[in-house]
Amino acid sequence: MPAPYRNSLILNRVADTSPSLRGLMCRYLWRRLEKQVQRLSSGAALVQPAYLLAIPHCTTGIGHSVMELNTAVVRAQRWGLKYLHMPLREPWEGFFSFGDDEDQSADVMARKPIIIDLPYVPLPDEPEQESRLNDLIQGFRSEQLVVFRLFPKTSAFAQSEGSSFLRGKYMKRRIEDPIENLLGDGKVNVAIHIRRGDIMPMMKAGVGSWRERYVDLDYFVELAKEVEALCGRNRVCFNIFSQGDLADFKVFDCLSNVHYRLDYDVFASFHNLVMADVLIGSPSSFSYLPSLFSDGVKIFRSPFWHDLPGEPEWVRFEDGDDVDRASVRFKLTAALKHKKLI
């Protein structure tokens, strides 16, 4: 494991030992940052470009890792810094190619820049701490190259601010290395991601946070039936991405045109979640990540630990919507009309 990932992983594990220890580390970083600003408060402005770097966690799911990377993209945009790319673990770096045409961390670090470690800003984004960080960053003066480094596991809540970056890099990569689109010609293509693989063992053992992540199949079936009714039974094609036995998903046989992609290739699954006209997601970073790349309608349960933007193509299935079907139909109709799917 390369040193930057190893050091970040060690820091993560130390910080995760207890909330008080993480707090102590962050208070130290705040004080050190303020002292550095005071010491460098006079002189010329920062040499441009000043960089912002995230070191993606190398042992978590890929959704979490990409969101750490995207946090550097989002905050670099907010703070007027230049995004510095630290590669994801393979094979994901080659699949996404986020580093194409970006300055690479290894090259910039070889120039011996001043490295400024930033304190942790918890989720959701806290405007006061964000503003405080921005003011301190803007207060830096140095004739040397500067790299600001995000605290490990820092993840911006407003991930959609980086969507154009993510989608642009991804679509360029797919031109160079295409993946088959499972799209029915002339159909409204609906991709349903049902999280099962990692939570079923936890559920059976009664351990872990599976209750926050498990959603009964009836939820997906009812949503799919609403989409089918609005779009027209003969105009919809459903692709169901999950893990398990086909017999467990027979409840979806009521749909007119359904294809089961069980234990499907992970890269092809991700791609077709991105490309769908309508994405019905699970409480999962692997569902949420393709929604940031997607140009279609995105449907998620709310509340969710990820941000669900207020744009018309984002549909929040909220508490009570399982009873108030008229509310669900109204939201779906607005989103489908916005994307000219009905």
C-alpha cells in the first residue's frame, strides 16, 4: 500500500477510536492552521495554483471513496483552489479516469510544496466552519507552492456540486472504453438497484446497521408500477440490479418488460445505472454515486444520509408516501415531465 494511503488509513483508525480523540485532533489542526496564517499573513499572495488534495479511503466501498475525492473537487471550486488528483485504488481508477488532464499528486509532491493539513468539517456541511476554513485559506501568503490537504474521511454533503466534473470525466472515458448499454430502443429505461449482497448476512446475524439500508421489495415494486402507469405499460423497460436468487425477485413479474441482472458485472451495473432514464436507488453509496453522474430522473427514500438536491429530476420518497399514493404520483409526474419522458 503506497505511503499516502497507508498514513491516511492509520490516521482514520486513530481518529475513529473515539469521538473525543477525533475532536482533539481537529482542535489541534484548527490551532495550527490559525498560527500558520498569522505567521504568513504578510507578503505576496499565494503562488497559483494552490492545490486542494483528498486521499480517498482505500478500504471502504467505492462510493465512499469517490465521494471523498469529489469533496476535493467541490471545495476546490468553493475556495478558488485547484483540484489535485490522488488516484483511486485499481481497477476503479482506470474505470473512472478522474485524473485525466488533472495535475497528479505524485508530480506536485515531488516539487516539495508546503503541505497544510485542514481540520475535519463534519456532515452535513456546516456554513460557519466552511466560512472559517475559507477565510483562513484566503489568508495564506507564500511564495512557495501550497497544497491544502483534507482531513481523512472528509465528505461534503452537497456532492451534486461536483456532478459536471464526475459526469464529464466518466463519459469521456466511456467513449474510449465503451460498455454495453442495456437500453430498450424507444423505451423509457428504468434501472432499479436493490441493495442485498452486503446486508443480508448482517440481517441474518442481527448485527450491524442493516435496518438503515434494507428496503423491502414491495417499495420498489410499487414505485415501478407507478412509473409504468405514467409512462405507458408498453413504453417501459425495467432492469433490476441486485444479488441473490431469481426466485426471491418474482414479485417483479407483474411488470410488463423486466430483466433481472442478478450478480451482474459491477462495472456494467454501475454504467447502466448511470445511463438509465429513471434510476430507483437504495440506501447505498453504490446507488447514490451513479445518480451524481446521471442525466435522468433519480428516486430515493428520504431521509437519506446523502444530500438529495431540490432540482426537479430528483424525487424524494418521504415518510407517508407509501400511504399517500397521490403524493408519489404527483412527484413522479413532475420529474418525468421535466425530463420529457411523458
